[in-house]
Amino acid sequence: MSWGVRTGTASVERVDGMDFPDDFLWGAATAAYQIEGSPLADGAGASIWHRFCHTPGMVRDGDTGDVACDHYHRWPEDIALMRRLGLQSYRFSIAWGRVLPQGTGAVNEAGLDFYERLVDGLLEAGIAPNATLYHWDLPAALDDCGGWLNRDSADWFAEYAERVFRRLDGRVKMWTTLNEPWVVMDGGYLSGALAPGHRNLYEAPIVAHNLLRAHGKAVQAYRASGAHRIGLVVNLEPKYPASDALQDRAATRRAHAYMNRHFMDPVFRGRYDEVLVQMFGAAWPSFPASDLELIRTPIDFLGINYYTRNVVRDDGGRFPLPVDRPVQPGATYSETGWEVFPQGLLDTLNWVRTRYGNPPVYITENGSAFYDPPVAQGGAVHDPLRMHYLRQHLRVLRQAIADGCDLRGYYAWSLLDNLEWAHGYSKRFGLVHVDFQNQRRTLKDSGAHYARVIASNGQCLFDEV
Ligand code: BGC
């Protein structure tokens, strides 16, 4: 399926007379390095993000995750906030280096204890934990051995995953291997904007492949011991040609293969897209067929992170994506420069349904950074743009279900304002405002709206506002 030219603002159809399924899961998501703080506490080993943030010039304003939202200490307060929102599930990630400070070998029980306390606290509050094993924070000790470039990384990851499963499976019933392997590859090893900050075309396909192998091995390890569900989280961004010109259409196919099919085709179809092989040319290695068998080990669900779309115009040059993102007249853009385009979420869900056999899907991240003041004035944060974004994206979910997508739940990104990676604390995505001077949390209007959505199982999305 290819997406046609679509410009301008999205129009979202209203689906009358249809409710969200009773068991539709409403949640919110975070990631360890972005919120926890105390990255070296209680015997934890440093991660590549700790190192990256402490390297001058890599992160805006020299911000680090040393304190972040201090969730490492304030998790009970954060669970209370989740209850206030009415969350049914909470998606968080586990810091590999807290569990295995050197990445492999000796286990740091204190690290596992932290996550055990968190999981027990969630269960007591009636919130289902959804744990991600890898949200970008590779132990620095493993980076010293080549990180994801090392073929052994798949075994390192499976060893770590098994340790965590052994301690927490039974209480955690929803697992994710990797969060957004495309971003790890593109940001970490090609553009260099994210840790570990490499810029090397030849490294990118190797890293992608090892991440996929690591995912496959962890799923197999889980099948051997775990009793619940395990999946993968990818970020998908639909690509639309800026015009009907042949060059724009070809650039769109490349952009789509590079970002969306790079990880989906191997996992669901056991092969890489030919377009990728052509794009990377001499930088594309040959991979053993048995690797692809491992990679396509069946998963129980797919997590999709959706933020924006990309209108593609060929610019004749830069690799691997010789494309331009022309500004769309009349569109709203968030603080990260991303176009607000809810129709793209619907198109993405329908693309997954038709191309990959309608797997069970959760939206595992969706949200927006808009400006909020650093200090909540009068105990409130009015964020109409974020609220509008949330509402518009939630409304299309019901259309997706009506179209036949096996959509099981939605996690807003993010529960809390947090360290937005290389942007530091300058971009706020939270439903809950965090004052980073004193760690005070304040529910934003968007958070209050989300609480109403959950309480009405989505009904209030279709009320007049
Ligand atoms: C990541 C989050 C990030 C969010 C907003 C996703 O790519 O999983 O960690 O904060 O996008 O940029």
C-alpha cells in the first residue's frame, strides 16, 4: 500500500454509535533515563546516555538525567498521580545497567529490587505494569565492547532479559523487548544526534540487524520461561509525496522503506525490503538467512509510537534520505517541529492491518511538546494545544477500530515532563507538569481531560467542547 498526496489539515470522520471495546486499555508511558534520576545509585552501572549527557556539547544546556523527575525516589507519589488519572496500565522501561552494571555477568539485586517495588506498587494501585527492557540506555561497559555493532549484543540482551523475566514475570504480564530500534540506529549510529553519537553509514544496517537479533533472542528466551505476552515497539511515520512527480514518489518509497519497513518487514515477513539494499549499496552487508528466522519469531503484540507524518520532497542529494520536509500551509507544528496530523495515525494503523496481517496493536506512545511555563501558575497548567492534539488522535482510534484494526489500547506520551534526550528539559510532553526546580507535579488541563476520557471509556471524546 502506498499513501497518496495529502496536504492540509486532517479531516477525521466521526464514528457514530460505536464505543471503545470494554477491555480497551488506557495508559501512559515513560522511560527510565528520562525520569528516574540517580542513574548510578545503589550499585548501578553507567549507561551510554549518562556518558553522552556528561560529554560537553551533546545535550542542550548541558542537561543530564542525574536528577530528572527524581522518580527513583518519588515513584509512590507518581503512582498516586496515575491513580488520579485513572490509568489502567503504565508503560515504563527498565535500566539495563541497574540490573547488570557491567551489562553481563553479576546481577545487582538492588537494581531489580527497585523495579520490584515499583511493580508491586502499581499492582496495589490496580494498574497493570507494561515493562520495556530497552529504551536506549545501553550499559556503557557494553559500548566499550562495540555496543550494538558487536554481534554478541544479541546474547548480552537475552541474558539481561532472562534475569528480569525470572524476577518479575508473573507480576508483569506485558513485556516489550526494544523501544524504537529505528531511532537507536538512525539517531545513535547515523545522524549522531543521540547516544552513542556515531555518524557512520556502514554501521547503521549492522546495528539495525543486531537489534533485531537481540529482539528475537529475547522473545525466544521468554517463550522458554515466561507465561504472558511479549512484543516489540516501533515508531512509524507515514510518508506522503509532496507532489505526483516521479522523483517525489521515489523519494517517498525510500523514506518509507528506511523508517517504516526496515524493522517491520523482517519481524513480520522474515526479509528486508529490496529498496533498502539498493539505498545502502556497498554499506549493506549480507546477513545469514538463519538470522531472519530468529528475527521473525512470532510476537504477541506490536506497539506503535506515532507522533507525526512526513511529506516527502526529493532534494536530489543527501543520503540515506535525500528528502526535504516542506512546511504544510495551515498546519499546526509542535515545539519539536512536528506537524500535527491525526489522519496519519489512522493511515498507519490501516497500513499495519493490511500489510502485516492485522496483529494485535497498542499505541504505546503518542503525544506532543508544546510550550508550558517552567512554573505552574496558580496550581494549574492550561495547555489547549496539547489537549487538542490528544483529543484529535484519540478520536481516530475509534475509526481505526471501525475499519477492523485489532487495536487493544493506548498509552499517552508522557506521564511526566521529562528529559527529552538531546533537547534536555526544553521540551515538555507531560500530562503532568514538573517544576524541575522543586520537583512539584501539577496536573495539566490535558491530563484532566485524559482522566475524563478514561473514566468515560472514550465517550467524552465525541461530546461537544
Ligand atoms: C521516544 C521517547 C521520546 C518521544 C518524544 C519517542 O521517540 O520513545 O523517549 O521522548 O519519542 O520525542
